[in-house]
Amino acid sequence: MNKTNFLPKAVQKFKSFKKCKKGNFALLTAVLSPVVLVSGSLALDVANMSALKGSLQAAVDSVSLTVATRIANGELTLDNAESFASSLLIAQMSNVDDRYLNLQVTPTVTVTENVTGSNQKSWNIEIGGSASQDTTPLATFFGKDQMSVFTSSTATTATEEEIGAFSMAVVVDVSGSMSSNIGGSTTDVEAALSVSSSQAGVIVSYIGTVTNTYGLTEENIIYILENYTTSDCDNFYYGSGDKNAFLQAINKPTSDSYYKAYLYCAYPTYAATYYGTTATALIANISTVLESSPTSKIDALKSAAASLFAQFDEADPSKQYVRTGIISYSSSIQGYRDMEWGTASATSFATTLSASGGTASTDAVKWGYDKLKTANTTEATEHMNKNGQVPERFILFMTDGNNNYSSDDTSTKSYCDQAKADGIKIYSVAFAAPSGGQALLEYCASEPTADYYFEPETASELIAAFTNIGAETSKSATRLIN
């Protein structure tokens, strides 16, 4: 008898099933499909993560080099380098965000400066961060709905700060017209604030009084306008407490009289009342009003010169590389300070300028040319002995009017020609000057462009012109070499 006959029927059926080949593929497919799909999903996520890491690394490397280069070129400072790098990295990655699901980039940036010598600096730029993207849906079976990558890059830029030497002769007009006021006219304020001529007249008068006569600052005036009306000012006569609190608020001694406190308060509030229904418009335009208040041209020149020389002092605090001189002229030379190291003498001289007389620029421009020309070896020798360099040479030439005689125009132009031919750069400033003065100054400028020729009409514009000239020439005193 066959032994299989004794096995249970279930076992016999199982053996038959094992020998049967029908449906095996379908069964295997059913068993293995989930595994294959999940594995494929994971493979896709891993591939995406690898690509994302490569994109992030490329962006980080690019940003670190860009930041290092810009710092070395003086286009970035420590104050803004980190924010710039973060913004640039995000911008770089935004170019590839359509390749990834819900891309999120979190930069980390550290920029440190190392001073390795008196004239040498280096910067370490460490840029990195993370980038994350959503995973494919099947990866959620493993509890991963996002995948992140991390990377970093470091760049170092070393620079040597080379101090460049220069000499500047400042030639300024102090003729009688320089005593006149610049700005502050009714027309100026009327145009600046779009008010009527009568309103502008009141504003000029009253604001001029409180700033010039009573010494109130812009902050004082704004405080008064925000807290007081003309009727409030009257109350100072009836209560010492109100009067004293007001004086303390505007930094005036409480010993000042009731009447003086009233004047401090009433002048700006009356102007505001006359100006319009509220003080709001005047507060919004207070800087414009003050800027337009009367200032003599000579005072504006003093402020402009102080700004110019302050920039030179900042660029060369050790007084090793910058030499300055100044001369003032009207119908003749009024005074001068010879070329010397630093700006102390020129700065002091500028504070004493006063306006009178006619206008004749020849001798003053000749003085500037003679001091700096190549044939006069004094400047070259001074610099060579002190800093071992051949200095750049500049003339700043300023006037507010026409020469009284055309012959001065001709001779002045001749010296300007000689100076430019000798390599001396000329900055010229026609300060609220008529057409004749403008034509002369534009001719004398090294270039008839906004880089070398200025036509300021107000005190603030004059100061800005001198400031721009100071900034440009100071570049000669501080240069970064990669």
C-alpha cells in the first residue's frame, strides 16, 4: 500500500499546492509590490536629498566667495555682511526651489575680522545652514514627512590697507556777496512747503527768530508744536510750575523770565497757527523749514570747510599722509595758511573767515597751483621723507560770484590749465553763483561732470558738495589691496 494514503487529506492538498505552478507571479507581486514601492520612494527621497545637498553646497560656496570679495573691495562692512550673505543664499536657492517639494532654507552666517598688523586685516566668512524638503508620500510609512541636509563653507580674505598720500590746496571766495543770506527767503519756503507767500513770510520770520535769536533746536520746536498751543503759552504768566516745567523740557534754565518762556513757546506755535489749522503739517516739514531758514553764505562756507577737514582727519588720524592748506580771496588775497600735515591750521583759519570786498580769483588760484606744481618739490619731498610716497594733488576752488574784471577770468583759466596739465585734479564749487562764475568754475574743473563740478544753491547743498569732495579725495588715503 502507498504510504501517502495514510496522510491526512490537508497535507496531501498542501503538497499538491506546492507542486502547482499556477498563479505564482501574482502571489509574489502581491507580496513584494509594497516593498518595491516603498523602496523606490525612499530611493527617490535619497536621490532628492543628495541633489539638494549639492545645490546647497554650490550656493554656499558661491556666497562665501562673493562676500569675501566684496569685503575685500570695500563694498561690504562687518555691519551688513551677515545679512547680505543670508539674503544672497536664500536668493541663490530660490532659483532651484521648483525642483524640490516645499523647499525651506535656513542660513547660518558668521563673519569675523582679524587685525594681523597695523595695516593688515583678514576676514573669515563661515556660511552654511540647512535646507529641507517634503518627502514623497510613501516615506511617511517610516515617520518621515521631511528630509533635511546641512552644509557649510568657509572663505578667508586678507587685505592690506595701504594709506595713500595726498595734498590739497583749498581756495575760497570771501568777497562781500558772501555776507548775504542763502536760503530762508519767502520764495524758498513757499516753494518747499507749498504755502502762500504770506504764510511763508511768517514761517521764515518766526522760525528764524526762535532758532537764531533764542537758540531753540529742531527738537525743541517739534516738542513745543506737539505739546503746546499759543493759548497754552499764555498760561506761563499765571503759574510758575507750568513755566518751569516747560523750560526744563526744552533745556533752558528755570531762572529765565515768564516773558522769555512765553517767547520760546509762542513763536513756533504762532507760526504753526498761521501756517494752517494744525501744527501737523509744520512738524512734518520742520527739517525743510529749518534748512530754509536764513544762513549767511560765509557761515555756510565755514560749516562746509569743517566737514571737509573732519573727513581728512578721520582718514588720516596720525597725520602721516594728508597735507592741507587754505587761502581766501576777495579783490585780493585776504589770508592763508600754508601747506602742512593734517588739517588743524586750515580748520582754525576757516573759522575766522569774514566777507568783504570785490572778486578777483587769479592770485589765489595761482597760489594753489604754485604750492602743488611738480616744479615746486616741497610737497613731494615732505611726503617722501614722511611716508615714502608720491602724493596725489588736489585743488578745491570755490566762488559765489563773477570776477570784477574779465582779465581775471582769463588768467585764472590759464592757471587752471597749467594745473590740470601738471596732473593736479581740480574740484570746483560755484556756490549760488551767477552764470559768469559758473562758467569759470566749470571750465576749471578737471571734468565738467558731477564728480568734479558742483553748483550748490543752499547751505545744505554746499556742505554736501564739500562732503562729497572730502569723501572722494579720502579714498586716496584709504585703499584696500587684495
